[in-house]
Amino acid sequence: MARRTAWSPLGVTFQLLLLFRGLLLAMALVLMPAARLDLGLASAVAALTAETALAAAAWRTVLPRLRRSPLLCCLDGLLVYAVLAQGGVYGEFFLLTVITSGVAGVLYPWRRAVPVCLAQIALCCLAMAAEPAPGADALVGLPAFYPLTACAGALLRRVLDQWAQAEEERRRIETAVAAAAERTRLAREMHDSLAKTLQGMVLSASALPVWIRTSPDRAERDARHLVSALETATREARGLIADLREEAYGLPLPLAVRQVVAAWSRDSRITAYADLADAAGAMDAPSIVRYEVVSVLKEALANVERHAGADAVRVRLRCGAGRLELTVRDDGKGFAPPPDGALHLLAREGHYGLVGMAERARRVGGLLTVDSAPGEGTTVTMELPWSGAPADARTFWDAAEPALPAAGGPPAGERR
């Protein structure tokens, strides 16, 4: 409870009231003639100053206890009365005494704030009785400051409550919108990846009996492709389930890339280097861009683990010159990609990973290219237009845990 109160608007308001009282106390001491500061007044002022400073320093502990017990607020009123009795009701110290009633109005409902106000009115009248007979205006006007200040505190509390309700409603709406967006995203993912894979499997399976009768070799080849497509569908289904628990999608893009590469390197036991030296401008990438870039990265790394036989991988994210670029380069065995970048031709052979990555790039207005040759490793590059403002690299390096070196290490395109 104390921790929740510490970060609430109520806690900030309590601090501000204490700060205001300290300011009034300092102003009263400056404006008061030095001759009036005798031992009794100095002791009362020192005690009130110490109490205010202690409450301000330990407000996370003080505030919850004060809310539970209005008696503590009355005790504060007694300490304030000591200053009022020594410094005079009509002097510089009167205004700081009303802060206690203001605190009561903020912290308590009326049935608990009224006793605090009445106690302060009684103490004020007692202090006035010890001085020359006041005029009728002072006799009525000065005590009236306490309930008026409590009313102001109560109004402030109402504003804080309304703000809290509005904030809760905003969070509820944001949660509902996020849930709807997540459902839409999962539906799109199932349609664009899993559903297409399953559709291709259905077409292949429907033609399989014909090929068994007419061309056993073609039937055997299609059966192997069907098994590969089934593995892809299983992986895509698992990926959709894993996405529901993936924390990287909620991070700024450079940190998400760093985390994904670190986790993949740890799990696959393949050396990986994340080069993020020029990635600071991607800190504010929108969620759709962040999601597709991270998904392409994960799929590219999965392909390296399954097919490349690589010893090292270099992942580079850079942002500048009007574009955002993700590069995944490995030193594996490579392959012969389709001519002219026609990655869709890979689907005929049951290789849907690169096809899905290209579709993800196009979804955010980008382009996926694959540069590879047998024995020369593979470089997968995703480029998309980018208009984000440059940012200081420290904005994410200071926040990131040192999971991987930012750059350096052996180039991924060279074998050792």
C-alpha cells in the first residue's frame, strides 16, 4: 500500500503541501524582525521545521499512516499552535497554520476532516484570547480560513479522484484496443502464413494420388515437399503461440533486436554479433514496423539454425538516409536463390520461410532481398522507407543490458 501511495497523485500533492508550508515558514522568518525571535519562538519554529522536513523525507511511510489516523493530523495542529502562540495570531505565521486543514481536506472525507478543522479553530481562538482583544472581523475571519482551506483540499481531492477514474478508464480502453489489435494481428498472421501453408498442403495432397499412379518419382518428391510444408505449418503454429508470450515485441526496436539475437545465440549455440551502432534512430519505430522487423529477424535466424550450418552470424540494424535496414549475414553453406529475386518460386519446393519474410517486408512498404551462393554464406536484407528523427545512441545503450557486443567479432561471411 505504501508503494502504491508513493507514486500516486495524492502522494505528490502531499509533498507539495509540505513544500508550501516550508516556503511559508521561511518567508515568515525572513519578514519577521530579528528582535521578536526569542527562545520560545525559535524552539517552536525549529520543532515545526524538523517535523515538516521529516514528513517530506519519509512521506512514503508517513502518508499511509496519516491517512489511517486523523489524530496524527490533530497532533500536527498542536505543533502549529505552538508556533502561532509564540509568534502571534496576527503575525507572519498564521498562513502556514492553515496547511494542516488543507492536508485534512485532501486526505480525509468530511466526517474525518471536520474534527481537524474544529480543533484548529479552537486552538486559534485560544491563541487570540492571549492577545489584545481582536476586532469582530478578525474574530470571525481568521478561524474561517481553516474550513475554507479544508474545502479547497476536498475539491483538490475530488479532482484527483476524477483524474484517477479517467486514467483507469483510459487504461481499460487501451487494454481493450490492444486486445482487439492482437486478435486482428493473429487472424492476419494465420491467414497470411499458416492458412496459406495449409492451403498449399491441401493442393499437394489432393494431387498426390494421381502422381502415385502416373509418376512415382514426382509423387515421392511431392511427398517430401508435403512433409516439409507440414513442418513449416507446425513451426508457424508454434510461432503464433509463442508470439503471445514474446516480450521483445514490446521493446524499442534496437533493444528487441539485441534481445532476440542474444536469446537465439544462447539457445542455438551459434556465435552471433548484433551491430546496433547506427540503430538509435529506430527507437521510436511504430509497433507494426517493430513487429514485422522482429518477426523477419526471428525467421531468418531460424533458417540459419535449420539449414545454413553456420559458425557465426552478424545481425546489423541501421537507420539513416531515409531508410531502415536489417541485415542477417551468416557464413554457412549458402544456396542458389531464384533468379531476379523471385522468392515466390521457393514455395513450389515447400520453402515458405523466405516467402513469408518477403510478405512481411512488403506489408510495411519494404523489400526483402537474399544474396547467397553455394559455399558463400547467405545475406538476408530487409529495407523499408524511414522518416524517423535521428536519436542519441545513449538513449538505448544506457538502458540495455550487455547481452552481446554491439559490434565487432569475426565477419559472418568469412569462415575460420
